[in-house]
Amino acid sequence: MSLMRFAALTTALLLAAGCGREDEVRHYKAPKDPMWRILGAVAPTPGATWFFKVAAPSDRLDFVKPEVIALFRSLRVEDGQLRWTPPQGWTEEKASPQREATLKFGAQEPRLELAVTRLAGDGGGMLANLNRWRGQLGLEGVGEAGLPKKLDGAATDVYIVDMVGPTRPAAGPRAMGRPQEPPPQAGRPQPTLDDIRSLFSFDQPPGWKENPQPSSGRIFEFMIDDASGSALVTLSALQGGGDLAGNVNRWRTQAGLDPMADADIPKAAAPVSFVGNDAWLVEAIGKDRGIVAIASLNSQFSIFLKMDGAPAAVSAQKTAFMNLAQSFKMKGRNE
């Protein structure tokens, strides 16, 4: 089995699962039947209307709502352009054809995403967009009396939307702006997760418990729970995957550490080999959270092995993690 064949199979699996972006970290345990929430804003400006939206389980947004409102309150028009100031710890991705920007935030994984879009004119009308979002949550539409209220303290008109419903919005936090996926080719069945998992062999460390049904976008998950604390180990394969500096600083931020300048990135990453490919070992141990990750990065396809959890547990299990990494092999491939 060649690495390119593995990449093709895994990419097809990710597309079928609706994945393919940088979301290798998810919860091992998720609340059963959570209520879903959309927290957003509508900002009319001359000639265009801006929409800001984050969708997530309701309880997650409880903790970060003040930050989101602070972002909305920072909206202002400068030189004919709507601008904002992200709160500390937020990151902003470059614009895409579907979005003006994507802002990622929150200490808990997966990080929340706030999508920013701009539509010409009134964008189809505030009420129509409000009811579209309500429909995504499984809520009935409302009339003019249900229109959102204006936010106090902003330098421009900003209308806040905050609603909860029983239905998960399509694609969760990444519902807006995801490009349409190509249909599967006729006569070629899509690979299953079991197909991908069967390509690997490895030596599971003692005391680690494997989740036979890992979260979407992951190939393997292992839970660690001992006297030093708990941690989660995941293996993910992604389209793209970002560059080394971006991944290092994302993990450092998640661990509560300061980002590093690009020139200092080599100090935080050691070259290693993983599944017969060049990779980087990155360690970010903060006060409340520790991360050790191995990243084999490629502009088209990347593989991540990551341990994330209590700092003491991550430190105590690092040797076992490295042994697991060294034992990972792709069946049928000559190393």
C-alpha cells in the first residue's frame, strides 16, 4: 500500500464525512442530544449587509458569549469598510470566495468558528435571514415582531441574534461557506472508516483505551486516564493541514502559551519520522493543558498524531506516545 493510495482513500473518506479542514481535534465525549445555538449579528452598511455567525452546542457558547459580544461591539465603518477588533486569543483566517473572514476562538476543542460574510444590498432582508437561521435550528419562523434588537455601544448599527433549537445546523460550526463536494464516481464505492483503519498496524500502549468509533474526521482515538490525569490521543488525516508555524502557534495558544515568531519556530519543532515520512514533533505544555503532536505536513495531505490533556498526564505519557508513533506502520508498505 503506497502513501499516495492511502492519501487518496483517506481524502475520499474525509469528503464523504464532510471533513477536510483543519479539525483534527474533537471531544471524545459529547453531550447526548445537545441543544444547538446560533449567536450572530447583522450589520447593515452602505451598499452591503454583513453577517456574523457562530453555531455550536448551547452550553459552549455560554462561556464565550461575552467575547463574541465584545467583537460585535467593536464593529465600525472606516474608509467605507466594516472593520472589527478580535478579542485576545482569537485568530483570523484569510478570506475565501464564500467568506470575508473566519475567526476561530475558545480554549475548548474543537475551537469555535465565527463566519463573516457580506452580501450586496440588504442581503435578502434581515427577516428572511433570521428565519433561515431559525430553520437551521429546527425553529419556526417569526414575523416582524421577532426581528433582532440593536446592540448598544457599537459605533455602527449592529443587530444581535441569539437563539437555541434542537437541530444541529448543517455541518455544525462550519455550515457557511463550505464548497460543494463533488459527487462520488459511479462504480467506485466510498471507503469506510474501517477500510482506512485496516491500513495501519501499531502497538497500543498498556492502559490506553481505544475508542472503536472515533469522532468524525479521525482515524483512531485513545483515552488515557491514570493517577496523573486524563488525555486524548488522536490520529487524523487532513486535506491541507497548514504550515508548521501555523500549527505550532495554534497548539501553543491552545495550551495557554504565547505564540512564537516565525524565526523561533525551529526551537519548538524537532524533525522526526512518522509512518516512513518526514514529520515534526511539537511539544506545548502549559499550566492547565499540555499538547504533544507529530505532524507530517504536506500542502495537499497531512497526518497528525496528537496527545492533548492534563499537563501531568501528557508529560507522564510522552514516552508511551513516542513508542506508539514509532510502532505505526502502513501495511504492505516498505519502510
